[in-house]
Amino acid sequence: MKMAKFNIPLLFGMIFSVSAGLLLGIGAFTFHYAKGTSYLSNDPKACINCHVMQEYFDSWIKSSHRQAATCNDCHIPHAFPAKYIAKMKNGWNHSKAFTLQNFPEPIRITQGNLVSLQQNCIHCHDIMTGNIAGHREAAEGTARCADCHRSVGHMQLS
């Protein structure tokens, strides 16, 4: 009786191709199911894909900034490529935290996003606040705009 010879490189290539196809398919399905492309937009409704953000979205709807700024305008750097790097980093962190269910409640802003928030406040309000006492310290980094103006972007949350 003759033993069949296996073409090892061909077998390895088939296993690799099937495995890669499965991973890509599962990844694409997960990205679609999680509304991944919505995070590339500037639509504030993308932020409520995660239920823990609903309260923040609702408070933004009632805020003074609703007509002037979206979530990205305040929380994400404005310049390319920093904007999309921050979006990718936040997307990864959010998807990991919500998949593993290991996020704090209430959810809190990260240090990196706090820096972006401060820079964006100064960027949009520099002309108006540049010479007001206390605002120069915010521009120099010794105080944060959100320390005094916490409920501007979001109504005060409990």
C-alpha cells in the first residue's frame, strides 16, 4: 500500500489562507456590528454607540456648546494626522474596555484627551479670553478651562 505524499508548503498555505480569511471576516463583521465607520465621522451620535455615553450626549444636547461644537471639536485634536491618531487610539481603548467590561463608571476623561480638551478650548476662545485675568494661566498650563467651566460642554452631571 502506497502512502500519499503531502505537499507541506501547499498544506501550510491553505491553512494560513483559511485562518487569515476567518480572522479578516470576523474582524470585518465586528467592525461593522460595532458601527466602526461612524467613529470616522464628526457626528456626535457616534459617541452614543456605547450606552455609557448616553448621559454625556444628553447633557451636551442641553449645553451652550451644542450649536457651536461637536464632541470631536472639543475632545479630539484638530490637526491631521493627530486627529485620526487620537480617534484610532480612543477607538481601540473604547472597544477593549467595553468588550472586557473593565471601564470605570462614571466614565472619566483620559489625561491625553484632557490635554486635547484644554488645547481646543484655547484654540476656539483665545481672542475672547486672552487678556482676562486667570485665562492666561490656563493658556500657560497652570490652570484648566474645565476647572471653572465644567458644565459648558456638558451640563453638570451627578
